[in-house]
Amino acid sequence: MTSGRAAYSLLPAELKLTGDEQRAVDAGPRPPFRITRHWLSLLNGAADDPLRRQVIPTTAEQIRGAGELTDPLGEKAHSPLPRLIRRYADRALVVVTGRCALYCRYCFRRRLTGDDFGDITDKQVEAISIWLAKNREVKELLLSGGDPLTLNNRRLLKLIDRFRTARPDIVLRLATRMPIVEPGRITRSLVRGLGRRRPLWIVIQANHPRELSTEALCSIERLQRRGLPVINQAVLLRGVNDDVEVLEELSRALVSAGVKPYYLFQGDLAEGTNHFRLPLDEARRLTEELRSRVSGLAMPVFAVDLPGGGGKVLLGTDHVLGRTDKGWKLRTPDGLEGLYPDPP
Ligand code: SF4
């Protein structure tokens, strides 16, 4: 793993903080401050740079907003084993590690992201494997964290192999920001190893089109060439991508790179993230505007996780206006209305 060399937990000399950012860093935020050299190279120097906002702490994080929770998705209550979360009948998620190459200031799992949560142990991998073998209705396993690619190749591939041995049929999803924040981590030996362990989907997170740097696009292509499908989950963030032009540019750039924009998430009620969240009506207007501009391929599903647990709720505008005696009254994203009759 390269993040030890390629990431800064102390302030790099070329990064000049504002007074507010300095106070936030001095206060010892959670998750801690960490930035990769690659991300640093993408910053444009402006105090309101959307990429800066995602990674540099501010004192706004010290304010607990109304309804904010330490565990906004109620994951602890849905954890049959240490590091295993199951909120749906057919899926489960493994928190492989608490570490990330850099720490996003809006992270909803901030209660455990950071170095102190550590990596999954062999004993925990074994317990989860036995659980998987018994719970055969679980069809997809998400490897998440933290960022699983902070593990070295040997440990990562070994744990994938153990899960595969327990359940040869299971579909794996690996959630990682590495291709975007530390593209050099996507080495030939890593993609060779992952490519041999399909079916395996790579779920990346890019929130702004400037994150799709030349290096990031090359790392994505390396994965795709090994037959690994890459999809993107973005978070709707105030001051980062709360602009339809930015969302459209992001979606088009992803589709051009062969990456499906999968989800766009409304911000979760994680402590200290109020300054990143949009009111839901504003967020819905924005995503409807996006829907009227791009194809279905380029349109992510807009969703939110129910606070406290319960799962995802899709937030798109309902295009079914009602039923008449002639059929269903429907409206397109462009505002055109029409009727769709039921079979006689
Ligand atoms: S990479 Fe993911 S887990 Fe890590 S801090 Fe960012 S959002 Fe949280």
C-alpha cells in the first residue's frame, strides 16, 4: 500500500490554511485530517475550491446540527458480527478497515473512519465466512470501510479468497475512492489479482468532474481492461456539486469513461456535516433538472438512507400524476403530459 508515502497527515508546506481551517485542524477533528499528494495536486488554491472543501476540515464540523447522529444509518443495530452489517435480506457489508487514503469531511461513517479502528483480523474474516456459508440468501457482499484498498494486495486478496471459498456464488462489490484520490494504488498486480476474482464490481466515488483527472481515468481503465465493471456513487454536497451544470459535467465525464453514475446520495445526518447538506426540496429540484438534461444512462438514482436505519429511499419526483377513466396520467421530465391505458 502506498498511502503511507503518498499521503500527508501533517500539513504539507505547499498547503496554506485559512484561519478557520487551521483552528479546525488544531482541534484534532474526527475523522483526522489526511490528504494525498495526488489530491493536493488537484487543488486550485481558492478557499472555496470544491475539492478543498471535501478534505480540509473547518470549524463548522464542530457544530452538531438538528437530528444529527453518531451512527446515522443505525449500523450498530444491524450488525450480527463484528464488522458485518446487514440491512437487507440479500446483501451484507464488511467494514474491512477504518483507514482511508484521505478523509472526507462529510463521511457518514466518521465514528469509525481513522487509523485507530484498524483492519479486519483473520479471526473476524473466518467468523464472517462461516456466517456467509450459513446465510445463503445473502447474494452480494460489499467490501467497504474505510477504504479496503488501504490493505496490501496480499491481505486483500486473501480475505476475498476466504469469502469466495465460503460462498463461490457470491457477487462482490468493492467500495473504494482509491482510483480517484490515489490512482497510483491501482497497480497492474492489484488489477490482475482482482480480475481473477470476478464477479467483482468496483464502486468508486467522484463528486466533482475535476476529480476525474488523467491519472484517475487511467486507473479506471486499468480496472475495466481486466473485466471489472466500475460504477460511481456520489454524494450531493453544498459547495461541491450543488449545481446542475457541475452534476451534468460529472455524469457526462463518467459515462465517457465507461463508468455508470449509479447513486447520488442526499447527505446523511452524520454529526458535524450540516454545512454540507441541502434541504430536500432543493435537492429534488436539482436532480429533476439533471434528469431533464441527461439520458437514463447518465442519470444516477437519487436516494437517501433513512436516519437511524431502515434502508434507502428513492427520492426522484413521481412522474405518475394519477389515474383517469382513460388510463394513467404521466409526465415526462421535460413536463410533457400523456395517457397510458391499462390493457382492456
Ligand atoms: S473514502 Fe469513504 S470511508 Fe473514507 S472518509 Fe471518504 S467517504 Fe468516508
